[in-house]
Amino acid sequence: MKQAITAYHKDDQYDWVAELACGHFQHVRNKPPWVNRPWVETSTGRNTMLGYKLNCKKCDKSEPKDSR
């Protein structure tokens, strides 16, 4: 199920995590060549992706909301 990015935070390893409208979290790492997300490296890039919808596998599985 597609869910909009509403905010970001860093995890314990300092990787960026998107906070989704559904209450789930999803890592948004830039790890080329497998995952190419250069926008996550700057605050401007992250801000341009607010509202962008990511596929939330946790919603598909009806999992409870995440918490920090």
C-alpha cells in the first residue's frame, strides 16, 4: 500500500528513516548500485520528497504502527 512520507529521522546507525502517514517507518538509504537515492543525502533533497508515496509492506501485512 502506498503511503506518503511525512517526516524523517536517523536510526542508531545514523541511516535516514522515512516516517510514513500510516505511522510506519521505512529506511531510505542511498547505497548504489542497489539502491540509488541521492536525494536522501541533503535536507533540500529530503524536503522535496515529503509527500512522496512509498510502498509500505507493513501496511500490506496489517502490522502495528512503529515507535522510536
